[in-house]
Amino acid sequence: MRRGEQPPWVVSDELWAEIESLLPPRAPRRHRFPGRKPLDDRKVLWGILFVLYTGIPWEYLPQELGFGSGMTCWRRLRGWNDAGVW
């Protein structure tokens, strides 16, 4: 990768605008016992693309990269697939 280039799993703003319109709306958070805040869809997509690009297993996705856990990314991908996004 050359200096100044984006990694292949980073989605441009223009492409993200197209993809975001396809994603289903998130379920509202509960007021009582709301649990963790959901991760940003764009970061989760980056995590999904990182796994697909590198070929690593979901469980080895480094949380230090800010994509969340591999399980979180996998669940979101499954949910988007079930919703007919892909």
C-alpha cells in the first residue's frame, strides 16, 4: 500500500452513502437495561471487509482496529443478509 492510499477495506464516503441507504434501520434501544451501544454500521462493514480481504477467521479480527469483535461483525453481516441487503 502506498503512502496516502486507503486500505482496501475502507469504504469511501460516496460508496458508503450508497450502501447506507440499503441497510435496514436499527431497532430502537430499550430504555431500561439498554445494554451496550451498537457499533457504527460503517465500522462494522470495514471489519467485514477486513476479514474478507485478509481471509482471517472471524474470531481473530483484532478489536484494536476499532471494528468490534469478529462475532459482532459476523452477526451484523448475517442480519443484513437476512434483511435482503446482499
